[in-house]
Amino acid sequence: MRVLGIVSPKGGVGKTTLALNLAYALATRGWRTALLDVDPQGGVGLSLVGRAREAPGFAGWRAGIPLESCLVPTRNTRLTLLPVGAIPWGNVVTWSSSLADGVELWRLIEALQGRQDVLLIDTPSGLLGPTLGVIRSATDLLLPVQAEPLSLRAIPQLLEVLATQQDSRPSARLLGVVLTMLRFREETPLSVAQEAWELLPERLLLEAFVPRDPSLVVASAKGVPVGLLGRRPPPVTTVFDRIAQELEPRLGLAEESDDEAIPLVD
Ligand SMILES: Nc1ncnc2c1ncn2[C@@H]1O[C@H](COP(=O)(O)OP(=O)(O)OP(=O)(O)O)[C@@H](O)[C@H]1O
Ligand SMILES: [Mg+2]
């Protein structure tokens, strides 16, 4: 099982949007995918109603509730959610900082081994507490970078933190950087994108990126992947499929190229 943490030193860059939509895309592409939310402000369970909304989630699992009762199955049989659950708000600082060593996350990962192909983890912004725990226990990290001035600083910041964690097991590697909220019609975001393409090694920056798109605001307000917004999913849905497709070989989920032609007629 690959464990992919979505991390960023900066808030509001589209982590949760990417996590939810990428999890949905991977599941739709056939991978058994679990989406874990370790952000106390978590948005992953937003769309859940009824009993699922009451699910004990990750906080409940930490408090000793069996994992089976905490996992939330979805209509897509390959997608399972583990929302953050009921946070002990009076105690949230201790709750968060006690995740920083990665030990409990590692225990959860062990419990999910063999049942999932990919575990995606949505994290709070910053590189402390639960996010540091994810950096210490994940196999791979994905860094969403908003296409705006100064945002590229997030990359060396994350790399510096990674360099200090080399002896943790398994040491997570930065799988890729995804540009988010890119506006084509404005000069500044485009120049940031260009700077990223020039500065970063080719393999690090994903070719696929997330454009600024109002459908994503509507979908994230409802807490659903954009592909479930209506009977005819908005065009931006395909972006997450492309990101998933680009990540699969990097995650060892598929061969680098799958160019065997499918016969038109059997
Ligand atoms: N590509 C996009 N186009 C338009 N709006 C977007 C896009 N991505 C995210 N948003 C909106 O921006 C806001 C922040 O996005 P999101 O919650 O995904 O960021 P985040 O990095 O998870 O934030 P936080 O650090 O608070 O957890 C949300 O209102 C979301 O709907
Ligand atoms: Mg978020």
C-alpha cells in the first residue's frame, strides 16, 4: 500500500480539494483507495449525513474504537473514508502534537495494509503536529502550490523538513508538486507557473494542474468530489483523472506506459 500525504506549509492552497478529488479519481480508476483526514478542522466528512456523520472517525479510532466502526464506506465500493471525527477541542493542542512522532499513524497504516492500494491523507497546513506525523509515516508526499507570488517558497521549506527526517521509517519522498488555482487569463499566476516550470526538475512538477474553477468551490462547499456534482460532471473533473494517471506509475501502481492498443472490433 502506498501512503500519499497531501501536505503544504501554507493554508488554503487546495489540499482538501485535491485530496478528495484525487481519492475519488483513483477509486474510479480501479484502485482500492482510503482517504484519511488528520486535520482537526477536517472537511473530508462534510458531505456525510445520518449515521455516517456520527462516525467516530480517526479521533474515535485513536480513542480505542475498532477500526471497522470508524471507516465509512462510500457508494463507490473502492473508496473508503476515515474522517477526522469528533475532536476533543478542549485538548486539541495535545491531540495534535501527540501525532507528530508518526507512531500512531504508523499503527493505523499497519492496520490498513493489504486492504487498500492507496491511502491518501489530508493534513492541516503547516509542517507540525499531524502533518509532521504524516511526513514521518507516509511513503510519498504531494505538495499543492497555489499559483501566486512567493508560493514557490513552500518547496524548499518542505524539502528542508524532509532532509531532517531521513532516519524515520519509511522516509517519505516528495512525489510531486501540483500547481493549483491557476488562472489563465491573468499575468501573475501564469508567470508563477512559468517560474515553477523553469525552476523545478522536470519530474517534480506534474504536467497536470488544477485550474481555478467555480465548480470546485460549489463541490467543496458540499464536501463532494466535483465528479458527483450532477449527472453531467463539469469538465474540471478530468483534471483529477489526469493527475491520478500521472501519479500511478510514480506510485508503482501501473507501468510507466500502457500503450497496448485495444481492438476496435473483437
Ligand atoms: N482550483 C480551485 N478553484 C477554485 N476554488 C478552489 C480551488 N481549489 C480550492 N478552492 C477553494 O479554495 C478554498 C480552500 O481550498 P481547500 O479547502 O481545498 O484548501 P486547503 O489547503 O485544504 O485549506 P486549509 O489549509 O484550510 O486546510 C475552498 O473554498 C475551495 O473551495
Ligand atoms: Mg484543508
